[in-house]
Amino acid sequence: MLEIANLSVAYGPIPALDNVTLAVGTGRIVALIGANGAGKSTLMRTVSGLQRPQAGTILFAGQYIQGAAPHDIVRRGVALCPEGRRVFPHLTVRENLVLGGYHRPKRELEGDLVRVYQLFPRLGERLRQRAGGLSGGEQQMLALGRALMSRPRLLLLDEPSLGLAPLLVQEVFKMLAQINREGTTMLLVEQNAVAALRLAHYGYLLENGRIILEGPSNRLLNDPMVQAAYLGG
């Protein structure tokens, strides 16, 4: 579904990604792990159209999307759940969700809202509450629900466990597994490497803007270098 080849991105003179190549198969969950500053969020921003690449190609469902406008990429079937949630704090839960499906026919939105409420019952209980008054875990559910409202074929997840308590992390990852079983392909960026690799089918290790290791997630979980650097030994 997604093929990235020889992707390079820089912020002025500072390189962020250097010749990155990776792929995400249809129906799969692929994890991208690495330390802070490795370039993980830059890759997600570039795929979603928020950052322009200096070189390389991004092929989604057979079409090149590098350099396309973010709203065009969403219409093609790619949705980003950004780092830090980025909900609209002064809008209600329902208004945030409806904005996620802004480009879709209004007649379809109610059915999609029901699906989100089934996945995240707490959101259904807080429809008229302003998003800024939600807990961190509830805001993360709202960010996920908002991304799902566009009916993405590919869901980009940037640090969905950031700042959450361990029990909430388990709950969020359980929901991600369910969403994937229902047919949504995922590219997952996570500092919680153990949780990410346990959820994913395949993984890549990004270091200083370069892919230095890849393989089936269970193999990465047992790799001595990955264990020493990212899994606590």
C-alpha cells in the first residue's frame, strides 16, 4: 500500500532523513522505532504532505504523492493521528470528530460517528464536552476517532502512547489491533518499542535519519542490539 524509496528531508542545512526506504503492505501494521530526534515524526509529516522532501518518492496505492497537498493526500485515503493529539480544545467532541470527515458526504457521517462511539464508548458519553476538558487518554481516543472519520486506508500514528498511563497504553493498543483487524493498514511511530513491536507485523529501526535495521517484529524484539538500546536490555 505504501512504498517509500530513497527519501531525504532536511530542515535548512540540517538533514532529518537520509535515503530512507520502507514499505507497508496492505492490511499490515508496520512499526517505526528509534530514539528522540531520529526522524520518525519527520517521516510521518512528509508522507502526510506537511513536509516536502528534497529527494525520493512516496507511492501510495500505486500513485506518487510526494509533494501533494495534505488535503489531497487525505482524500486519497491517508490520515495522520499526530504526536501530541492536536485536538481542537474549544470545540466539542462531536465537532472534532465531524471535522475529521470534512471532505465526506454528510449523509455518511452519522454512521461513522456511531462506529467511533462503539470503538471508544467514552467519547459517546462526552459528545457535547469541549475537547480541552478531556483527560489525556480521552484526547488520544478523540484524535484516533477524528482520523478514522476520513475512512483512511492507511492510518499514520505518531506516538499514540505518549504521556499515557500504562493501563491506558494497553487500552489504546488494544483498540489499534481491533481497527487493524477491521481492515485499516497502519504505520506506527512509537518510542514504546516493546508495545509497538508486539502489535506490529514488521518493524524498522531509524537512527539519525537512516534505517539501520528491519525485519519481522518478533525478530526485532529478540535482536540483541534492539534489546540493549531500546528494550531495556
